[in-house]
Amino acid sequence: MRVLLPLEPLDQTTRQTTADGAPAVEVLSAEKVFANGARGLAPIDLSIADGEFLTLIGPSGCGKSTLLKLIANLIEPSDGRLLWWRGDFAQVGQEGRRLAFVFQEPTLMPWARVEANVRLPLEFGNMPRATADPKVAEAIARVGLSKFNRHFPRQLSGGMKMRVSIARALVTDPNLLLMDEPFGALDEFTRNKLDDDLVNLSWERKLTTVFVTHSIYEAVFLSTRIIVMAANPGRIFRTMTIDQPQPRDQGFRDSPKFAVYCRELSTWLAEASLQSAGGGVS
Amino acid sequence: MKPLFESEAFVRIAAPVAVGIVLFAMWEVGFRLASVPVYLFPKPTDIFASLLHNGPSLLRALLVTLRVTLQAFVAAVILGTLIAFMFVQSRAIEVSLFPYAVLLQVTPVVAIAPLIIILVKNTQLSLTICATLVALFPIISNTTLGLRSVDPGLANFFRMNRASRFKTLVKLRVPGALPYFFGGLRISSGLALIGAVVAEFVAGTGGRSSGLAYEILDAGFTLDIPRMFAALFLITLTGVLLFAAMVALSQWVLSDWHDSETRAEA
């Protein structure tokens, strides 16, 4: 296990980039101060390598969702900037530079059938039905819901709705997948099942994934790198690399190494919470 | 096949009908025993006899009222929806115009009807305008509310995918507003009828109308109380049928997905 030192704000030297290829996302001293004056995020430096599965974890208020929204360009940084594939956000959406976001809630259109929900992002780009339909069918098949493509969301369970939401993200053939606690509301069994699928999926499609969660087990199972964040102000506390072969399966969950990672991460989270409560280093 | 009495649809129709029959029977028997004279308060059989006897003239009056009601209802739906779309385009438009919509709503139609009837030469048109004014507000307020009540998560999704304003309107705002819109339709259909009848009363006192309200006025002048009740019965029946039609329409459109129209599954 390779453990990096805690990242200090504005410390450019600890920025990570993989040796091969350009990073997918670079966060350059980006900070967020909310309208009410609260410091959501202290200046953060972070580089997300192509093909990486990065998980953000930390006590509530640590700014992990804020950081994810910055990466999604859903909000603008108060200072600093972000780069996507070494460029600004305007060129995101081109071939090979697509981004998809999966929210905490499935956020499906209740009046539309599964297939119409999944087709929606393609309709934004005015893709003709003939081109779109095979893609829609493939995305629905990938999440195992082919039998339900004519169902309405209310006829599906929570886990199935989340699968539809993931299919809707996949249909655009994204390169960067951002997920904000997508399985937080699901029971542990369903969550493990979806995690298994997600690990395979991101491996198959060579996705760069940024994932926010509260679950230590989920973070260790999925990630190639985990960023532990602390609050007041939101900042990166420590970084853990999970140096295990991909794609992973139940065998990894049952392995002694898994338990070691989890214990370590749990200790770090406790420390992060303590620092957050005490006002930390700010 | 379930027994008839356990079928929800049957009970929903049969129960109120049974209550109605009991009430009518009590009315008939009670008034017969007390020998209340017909010119004071008629029995159901008297009203029914009058309905048959005055059939053609009542039917003609019903058609007149129905025409005004439907014209006003359609006008209110079109106008109200257009105004609602205008309101959600910009906060400034809504803020500056909404008070006037309220003004329209709170002014009693009886008070402005004489003015409209004097100003507009065509009686039919003046009645339609009065009824439209009454029926308009629920459409405006409900549709505006619906168009604004966008699921924030979905709105985020649309914004993230850089959906155009038009796509957002057609794919997100309009379908989301439908349940509210249909709620507005139910209220508005009844109000269109009320507006039409009230306007007819005002016009009828000037002898310039021939709808059901005029029948009631005319029957009052001649102390033909059963005919008054017969006309009243037709107005009520029209209102109930309009409401039922709106309920059926909203069920037909929303039953697939909206909670208000979906039955709990066993």
C-alpha cells in the first residue's frame, strides 16, 4: 500500500499525474466560497488521471459534493480554475471528451418509459431515432434491464431506477463518469451488486470515474485512489492508493488486504472528522 | 372475476346513486304526507313531469347554456395556457401582470356582467366573455405553478446536458405541468358553467337571453316552480357531467405515471 502525504492547499508538488498520457481533469487551486460567505472548499489541487477510479470520501460538509460539482462544471470556482483534457469546458462533449453525471437520486422523468428516459441525452443532440435506438437498447442491456424497457419508473425498484440512471449516463458513451453517492439510498446487497457491475463497466469502457460515497467498503472496493476530505474549510486530508488489479470481484472483498485497507481508511476518516470539528488547520 | 360488490368502480358509482335514491324517496314520501303544495315546493315526481312537459323548450335552453359554457371553457383554456407560458418566460412579466389576473378573479362577475352586456352587442358573445373571465384564473394559476414546479434534479440534468430552452420546455416543463393543468381544468369547467349561468341571469333580467337561467327567471315570474326546479336540475347535471369528463380526461392522460391517477398495486 502506497500512502501519500496529506496534500497541503496550493502545494503544487504533490499533484499527481500518471506517467502515460494527459490527465482527464486538473483542478488548479480551485476554491469555493458560497454566497453566505461560508468556505465550501479551500483551494484544491488535484489531477485525475485518464482511466482512474477516484473516490471522494469524508465527513459531511467536507465539500466532496462541491468538488464533484466543480468537476462537472455545475458550479463555477470562486477562484482558481479547472481543466478538462487540458482545455476549458467549452470543448467537453466532443468525441473522446464526453462527461456524464449520475446524481444521488435517479432523477428520471416519471412520465417517460425506461427507453425514453435513456434516450433523452441523445435527443438533446438531435440524434435521429434510427441511430439512437440501438445505442439506447445497448445501454439498457448493459445494466440488465432489457425486459423492462417499456416500464415506467414508478414500476421499478430503487435499485432498478438507479440502473436506468446509469444507462442514461452510458448512452452518450462518456469518457468521464461523475457519480454523487449514487447507491446511498439502496440496501447493502443491492449496493454490492451495483458496485460489482460498476467496476466491470468502468474497466470495460476504460472510464475515468469520480465517485462520492459515505461507505468505506464501497470506496475501497471500487477505487484506484481514494481522497479523504476534511471540513471547515473543505480540503483534501489524505490520499490512499488501492494498488489492486482491476476488474475486482467478490474475492477482493473477502481478502485480508481488503480488511486492511478498510481499517486504515476508517482510522483516517475518524481523524478527518476530528480535524473538521476542531476547525482544522484553517 | 371478483364479485360485483367488491369491484371498486361499481361501488364508486353505486354508493352515491343509492344515497340519491334514498334522499329522493324521502323527499317524495315526506312531502306527500305533509301535503306541501306544488307552488311552494314541488316533489320529485312534479319536477320530472315538468321536465317531460317542457322538454323541448328546456332542451333548447340547455343547448344555449351549454354552447356558452363550452365556448368560454375553450377560450379560458387557450388564453389561460398562453398567459401561463408568458408568465414563466420571465419573472418581470409575471410580477407586473399577475396582480391584474387576481383583480379579474376577485371582481364578481355579476358586477361586471351588465357592463359587458351593454358594451358587446352580440348577446352570445357577451355571455361567453363573462363566463371566460370567471373560468380563466384557475387555468392561469395552476398552469403557471405546474410549469414552475420542475424537479430540481431533472432541471440540473437538462442544464448539464446543455438542453436548449425549447427542449427543456417541451420535454421537462410541459409534461411536469400536466397534473397541475388538469387540476385547473376540473375547477375551470365548473366555473365556466357558473359564469355562463350568472351572466344569463343578468342578461335575462333585461330579456336578452334564452338559456337555462332565463328559464328559471321566466318560471319564477309565472310561479311555475316545478319548471324552475327542472331547469336547476339540468344545470346541476351539466356541471356534474363536465366535471366527470375532466376527471376521465386527466385519468386517460396521467394514469400511466402520475400518483394522483395511479391505483396502489397489490
